[in-house]
Amino acid sequence: MMPNKKWGAAVLLLGTAVLAAACGGKDDAGGQAPSTQTPDSKVEEKKKEPITLHLYAPGVSEDEYNRRWKPSLEQKFPYITFKYTTSGAGNSIADLVARGEIPDLIRTDIPTIKPNYIDMGLSYDLRPLIEQYKYDMNRFNPVFAQEIVDAVGTGAIYGLPVPPYFPQVMYYNIELFDKFGVPYPKDGMTIDKVYEVAKTMTRTDGTTQYRGFSSSVVSWLRDNPYSQAILDPKQDGLSNPDLWKTMFETLKKFYDIPNNTIGKNVTEENNAFSKGNVAIQINQHNIYLIIPEEVKWDYATAPLLPGAPERMGQRGPAYWAITNQSKHKEDAFEVIMQMLSDEVQMEDSKQGIPTTLNNKEIQAALGSSHPIYSTKNMKAITTYEPIVPTPKRDPNLTDVALSKQQNIMGAQFIKVAQGQTDINTALREADEQLKQELKLQREKEGK
């Protein structure tokens, strides 16, 4: 299918670990940067003494590091020896700290920035370096640049957004639409129109049952185009139960179509499209996942929902951060500048990695050099602006890890779609589970 299947187009198997690790754009509100910003923009160049910089990126393989960043970094910084560490047995950030191997650079993300960065005493505010280097923050999509500020709640900037981010799209099986003579889904469809197509494509042919629709349940709910949070930002419990009821009802009706039964759990449902008997799936564009070669597919934009802005739901990017303990903060910042440069992000984009920048040329190059993505409708990813992130929990309140929040909601929806419970009961149980998680977290924190 391709020289390296790790860079293939998405099998629809939503890995929470991948998301957490990954866990960037299109918005010109801040304006496009007039030129590529790299370490050359530093006002004063000094003779560099040899140093070692330790980069830690949980969830990102060394193979990916070697492809995306290593050649550029070694060419740009011949005086730096780069040590790269990813997560794995014995290599959590807690393990590294315990061994006294604190990295200079950490690839953090919003769900884990508090427990795995701030609470461990590693955090370092980049604002002085941004000012020192006159670094143009307007080159980033403000949706991504602002999220990390909102997540912290103190005004500090603890990281700069690094691709990829994970936009919602609609996959469709070309051969099934051809087989039944039904027009392909198009960009800009509403959820009601997609529902009608799903009904049409749910059918039996001989002894084979074809499903008209499936979804990545967790990502559809969590990365919803309403930017609706799960845990209420200001008080304990489920946020806006009425809107969550609407979202459950909207998704449930697809699984109420006769013979379009949901999988037994979120993993099975996420993987349904890869089996070749599902016509449509709403999921993420995700560079880490692969669709089997025998499934012929393409993209359209994710369906528009009533009352939601015409924007694209998305799981935001990770962030390159510097540790407070680093003795080479200026060098580390220059390394971040290089990894997020126009040059590097253009190459990323050509390989199907959505950019965190406003640069329209880089956005338009998405997938253009990739053996699979270059044949797909990549405009499905760039047609709509990314939705603004969900409101963040008040930093003065106890929080629940996003992974736990999403698992609660996903499991409750599966029960609803399987007819095990009704929506009101499911949402009430979700509210109770969130409150229980808050109680356990307070006990853990000694509050």
C-alpha cells in the first residue's frame, strides 16, 4: 500500500494512547507570518559550545522523530547532540524524573499537561523567550495557540503547538456506493442528509449485511462541533445535560436504523469501517492509523449539526515545552523554532500532517506528496476552520483526566445505542460517575 504503513491513511481504530500523545490550522485572524521564523531570527549569534539536549515525546516513535525532525535539527545545530526518548516501559515522565533524567524538551498535551508537567514541577513559561526572540505567535492558528493558555489559566505559555492535530471528517467506501448506484457523499452535507444516505446504504445483498453508518463514538462526542465540555468548567458534574441529550439523540438515530447495529464496544465500532461492509464513518483524519488496502475510500467534510457553527470538530495538537530544570533554555527554544518552522511544517503537510500554522500555502499542500493522501479529497480537512476548544476546567477546582471523562461518555452512549438504557438514565449515570471521579481525585490530593 505504501513504503511505510505507519504513514498510511487511517484505519478507524481510535487509540486513546495515540490521542493522548497527540493529544494542530486555518484561521487568518492573526495574519500570516511574513516569513519563516527560524533560529536565524535571533538578534545576536554567539559561538556555540557543544551541548546535549534531551527531547522527550511520549507516544511518538523514534522512527517518526528520525523522519520528521532529526535531519533538520542535526543540520541546523551541529554543536548539539540530540538524545531522544519516547514513552514505554520504564520511560514515563515520572520514571525519568525519578532517575534524574529530566528532559530539556517535552512534547506535552492538554489532557496531561497538569499531572505530567505542571504538577511535577517541570513547567517553564515561554513568554520571556518569545519576547527575547521576537517570536511571532500570530503565525499559529489562534485556536491552537490559545488552548494551552486557557488550559493553564494563569496567562503562562507553557508550549508551542506542534502538528498533527486530528480533524473530524467523514469517510466513505467508494466501492459500496458504486455497487448500489448511490452518489458519493459531498462536502458540506448536514447531519440530516447524511442520515438519509445512511438509511439508503443500510441493506442486505444476498447473504451480506451492509451497514450505512458507523462512528468513532468517543471522538464524535468529545470533539463535538458545539465545543461542549463533558465536565462542567465551573461546577461539579456533567456540563449542559440538555445539549448532551441532543447530541446523544442525534447520534443514536443512526443506530436505530434497522440492521445498522452498533458494535459491542467503542473499539469494535471504531474498527467497523475497516471491514469493508460499512458505507460511512465519522472519524478523525489520523496519520497514525491505517485502512486496509482492500477498502477503497475517500473523504468528505464531517456533517454539519443544527445550532453548531460551520466549523470542523477537532482534537487539538500537542505542544513542545521546555522544562524549568533545563540548563539550555535558549538552545531548546531555538530547537522548537526549527521544528515548527515553515520549512518543516511544509514537509509535514505534504505527508498528510495538518499544520498548526495559518499559512495557506502549507495548508493547501496537505497530503500532496503522500502515496495515499494525494489521491484523496483533502479539502474535506481544510474547508472549515477548526472549532474552538472546549472550555477548560477552572484551575481552582479539582479536575478529572479527559481520558476518564471521554471513557464515561463513550460507555454510556454504547449502552444507549444497544438499548440497555435510555438517554436520561445514561446522562444521570455519567453525571454521578464524574462526581465520583472528582471525589476520588480530591481524596488522592488530600483535599
